[in-house]
Amino acid sequence: MEQRINELIEMRKSEGLLRSMCDVEPSRGGKVLIEGEEYVNLSSNDYLSIASHPDIVKAMQGGGLPATSSSRLMTGTRKEHSLLEEKVAAFKGKEAAVVFNSGYQANIGIISALCSRTTAVYCDKLSHASIIDGIKLSGAKMIRFRHNDMDHLEELLSRQIGNYKKSLIITETVFSMDGDTPDLKRLTELKDKYDCMLMLDEAHATGVFGENGSGLAEEANISASVDIIMGTFSKALGGFGAYAATSSSLKEYLINTCRSFIYSTSLPVNIILADIASLDVVRLEPERRKELLANSDYMRERLTEKGFNPLGGSQIIPIITADNKRTLKLSEDLKKKGFWVTAVRPPTVPDGESRIRISLNYDHKRTDIDAFLEALAEASGK
Ligand SMILES: *Cc1c(COP(=O)(O)O)cnc(C)c1O
């Protein structure tokens, strides 16, 4: 056994695919300290740079004893959990909301509660691992459409729809590794035409898009047509945990059937207070998301000018470098120049699509962006 494991590790290493962790200390201004060196952090999902916001930090330190010592349905629901759920429902424009311990737990729990062997689940080829795992756990038939290709989705729907008792379409509103967005209006039309349920994962859009910062369902004005809008507090909101915004009856169904909700201790109150504070920061400081998106456009334009081919239309800006080892080398070279960017490789992305993934944060100013562009041009010989 041990020998087999070591062989697998060696194989990953030789393919340039071995992953490892390093200890990171946060520092201000979109930077991190790693082994005593300071880097511009282009790998953080703290898009609004509010994880260190004084209101959120203060909330995180309050709330009395942190442990709830029980699941939500036992004695683990505090008034703060209920208050957060009310606030999320209002923020998302839905009747009700359920708070989950993490986005991963939300997705595997919700999908496996809603679907079974007689269900078809239509999901994007590039769906997040938590969506794929939820479908696998449910035993439903997984039907994958080409990335953001609504015509392909329709073709699959029209071919398959009679074969299953129920159908669910699930996709992300901003793709974590590509930074792009599906045609949301078209999704709601397909949902109606083929009588499916629709679930959206707004992990990377919450806090960033929409007039009130609630996400792309808000921006596309489709919230009423989406059965479940899930998202996390752990990315742009700078907190921890996740939510599903939905109807009151679906909420009741979920809290009765969703195993990752029922069989897990609820989040500590200080985390919940931080999540509540983060919703207030999003409401009170809209300039953070506006400036972030303007800077993201600026960065994509400059990259294109320099002959790179950036993907996406959000604060997530991937540059495809294809070869695993070349990607790793580029990220190493950029680190030497003071920029922490992650090389994203298979299996997180398809073979041949390794990339440098830049996540821009509010604290990254034009001077940081210009300096990065210069370092990137040098490191890649352009
Ligand atoms: C990060 C992420 C999740 C998981 O959220 P966590 O709260 O980190 O567990 C789910 N879906 C997508 C698209 C994500 O990017």
C-alpha cells in the first residue's frame, strides 16, 4: 500500500502535477507574507478586500462562546443564525434562506436532497467539484453540456427530458477557473420550456455583481425564476460558511432532508456575526465592487494589448499557458518578482488548459496591476 502511494506521488511529481501547501500570513493592501517574503497576493478570493475590514474583524471577535456544540435541528440554532438567514433572503430577493457550514457542504447536501436515480441533472462541463460530487452522491444521471453553451444544453434537454421524472439544471454564475458567465436569461427560458428546476452557484459573483452586490441573478433580474441561489460567505464576503436562498417550502424541505445540514454542528456565532457584518459592508461600501470591476476591465484590456489572451469578464482573470511545467515555471518566476499567482493544473482544469489564474482584489491598485503586467511580460519573454 505504502509503496503504491509513493509511486503515485512520484508520478504526479514527474508530470508537474504535485501540489503542496505553505504557511501564509495575511498582510494589508492585497499582500501576503510567505516565509518572511512579502508578495502581492493575486490568488485570494477576498475580492472586496474585506476579510480584514474592522467591522468584520470586530464581529468575528464577539458573540460569546464560539461553539454551538450541536447541529441546527438539535440545539445549534441561535438567534444570530436566524437573523443571518433573514438578511440573506432579503439580499437575494427570495422568500427564505438556509445557512450551511461551507459551500462544499451546501452543494453536496442540496443536490443530493433534491435528486435521486430518477432525476437528470444538467451541469456545465466545467462545474465546480462540489457540484459534481453532489450529483454523484445523489445517484442522479449527470448530463454535462459544453461550457456555457446554451444551444448544447437545449439539444440535450430536448433529447432526454422524457426519460426522467425530474430535471435540474445547475450552473455557476461566474466560473471559478474561467471567470466567465453563462447567458442567464436563456437559462431561465430553458428552465420554463423544459419544466426543470434551476439552481445557481453564485460563489464568485456574490458581493461583486448586481446593483446591491448580491450577484448576477440580481444583475440579470432573474432571481424570481431561480429555484435555488446558493453562494458562499467565504469569498468576496470575507467571512465563512454558505447559504441557499430559496422559497419557504423548499427551505422546509431542505432542512428536513439535506444530510450535510442535518448531521453537522452549526457554525459558531462569531462566524455568523462576521457574515452579518459583511452583508452590511457590501451594502454600505458599493465603491469596492465598482472599482474592482473597473480595475478588472483595465487589466484585461492591458493584457490583450500585450498579446496575452485573458479569459473571462469578471475579477477572475485566467491566462491559458497550456503546458503544465511551463505554467509552473511562469508562476515560480512571477513569485521571484514578488507576485503570488497560482498555477492551476489538471484535474482542476481540463488537460492542456493549465493556466495562471489571477484574482484581483479591491486593494490591488493600478500601480500594482501595471507592475504585474511588466513582470508577466518579462517572465514570459514578451
Ligand atoms: C469555493 C466554491 C465552492 C465551495 O465553497 P466553500 O465555502 O469554500 O466550501 C462552491 N462552489 C464554487 C463555484 C466555488 O468556487
